[in-house]
Amino acid sequence: MGLTRDFFIALSKNQVLNSGAKKWGLKLGASKMVAGTDIDSMMKSVKELNAEGISATIDNLGEFVYSREEALAAKNNILDTLEAIQQHGVSAHMSVKLTQVGLDVDFGFCLENMQEIVAMAANYAIFINIDMEDYSHLQQTLDILEALLKEYDNVGTVIQAYLYRSEKDMEALRDVRLRLVKGAYKEIPDVSLQSASDIDSNYLKLIKNRLQLPVFTSIATHDHVIINEVKRFVKENDIPLNRFEFQMLYGFRSEMQKELAREGFNFTTYVPFGEDWYGYYMRRLAERPQNLNLALKSLVSK
Ligand code: FDA
């Protein structure tokens, strides 16, 4: 199990495979978890979700951006996606990773790119969520968010329940729209909880604290135990349904996604798309080796 996870994490970071995959189109079963390589196919998926009463948060996939040119190209792709959301009139917002728009190049350059993105989104009344990456980028991510919040209110970020500091970070962001997750990266014991049960307890604690505040929260998990406990908690405490939503990734537990929407919960699906699908897909296989069955089935059925 551990070996499989490390194996796929290593594959996700392989830059030769990452750049090769851009030329392959969606392969290895990736089309089950990535909504196409271009805006048209992604929009088709978003409209199908909307028809089920589900909104979307769109991620224009991108990895390993270490040059200004690549960061500017990624920013332009994001601006094109915002235009498309506006033109198609779909129910959707965007998720953006700061490393994709230049955080590893230069802090000020990344902030400028984000200002342009958030300004256009504000114009169209579209929310921008800044995804949280690994711990080495966390403080800079919060600093960029703080700078953006001075000018805009259509931006928020993610709190990872596995980090010791998250309770304090969440408190400092008590007026800001947040997504709460367990946390996806491999972090050292100095900064993060390591056992699944400790992470789950902290996750529930953060969710319950947060749901008592009159501010919007996204609870992003595929874990039915957590979801059932949240349902019980909101009922018991009369928490209004418009104060929160559930989120899951595209292609994961699709029936449960529709069922939660049918039950009357706000629901948003995280919809990744783009040529840079390879690293995202390998991380999903690392998280849940059962997904490998999907990949293998799609290989042998070709
Ligand atoms: P976890 O993987 O712990 O699963 C718990 C249990 O749920 C499993 O044991 C199984 O019983 C059940 N289960 C889970 N998946 C299932 C499936 N597909 N089918 C059937 N049963 C299943 N992370 C991060 O660090 N920064 C970020 O910005 C984000 N953003 C983000 C957005 C969205 C919309 C989601 C859903 C997740 C993220 N994450 C993230 C990832 C997150 O931190 C976490 O790594 C994954 O969601 C995996 O944890 P879960 O809470 O889903 O359950």
C-alpha cells in the first residue's frame, strides 16, 4: 500500500512523463477523472453536472511552472476559462494553484498574475479559490491571499486538517470563504498529524467550529463517515443549508454526488481539465490505489 502510494507520487513528479503526456491526449483511464483537454469538452461536463443541480469548480491543470513564459501562458488559459464560464452562463467558479501562475518564479510576479485573474473574475462575479499546495508554499499562499483580500472579496483558500497550525489559520480567516480538506501532501511529523484517525478527528473539529460561523464553507471529502456526521451535526444545530456545500472530485463517487444534490445540499464538483493531466491523475492513483483498477480496465479494453 505504502509502496504503491510512493510509486505513484514518484510517477506524478516525473517531468519527462509529465511533458510527454501533454502530447498523448487523455490516456490510462484518465478521462474518468479529467474532463477533457480543452475548454469545449470541459464545458460539456460542467453543463451535465449543472443539469443534475451540481455546480463546478474548474481547475485548468498545470504543473512544474518555473519560468515566466509558462506562468503567463497558464494565467492566459485561466483568463480564457473565466471568459468561457461567463459566455456559457454555467454555474461554476475556478480553483487555481499559485505555483501554476508563478509562485516558484517570484512572489510579486505571482501576485500580479493573481490580481489580474481575481479582477476579471470579480467583474463576472466569479469566485476564485486558491488551492493549498504543500507546506513549503503555505505561508506565501496565505500572504498572497491577504494581499488580494485588501482589494477583492471573491477569493478564498483551503485549510488542511492534517496541519497543526490549521486551527489558528482558520481562526485568522474567519470572515473568508474557505474549503476544508484532510490534506493531500506528504508532510513531516513536525508540522502535521500522521495517523488517519487523528486527521479525521481534527477534520471534524475544524468543520464543526467553522459551521457555527455565518460564513460560507466548502467541505471537500469523499469520506461518507465524515459526510454523515456533518449531516447529523447541521440538523442537530439548525445550521442553514446555504451556509455550506459538499465538494468532491470529478469522477469520484458520482452517484453519491448526485444523491447529495438531490437531498438538497449545495454540491460542487472539482472539474480538472487540460493537457497537463498526468501529474494530477498519478496523485489520484496514489491516494486511492483502487483507482488503478479503472486505469488497468481502460488499458485492456482498448
Ligand atoms: P479518504 O481518502 O481519507 O477516504 C476515507 C474513506 O472514504 C475511505 O476509506 C473510503 O471508505 C471512502 N472513500 C474515499 N474515496 C472513495 C471512493 N472514490 N469511492 C468509494 N469510497 C471512497 N488537498 C489539499 O491538500 N489541497 C487542496 O487544495 C485540496 N483540494 C481538494 C478539493 C476537493 C474538491 C477534494 C474532494 C479534495 C481536495 N484535496 C485537497 C484532497 C484532500 O486533501 C484529500 O487528500 C482527498 O480528498 C482524500 O481524502 P478524503 O477526505 O476524500 O477521504
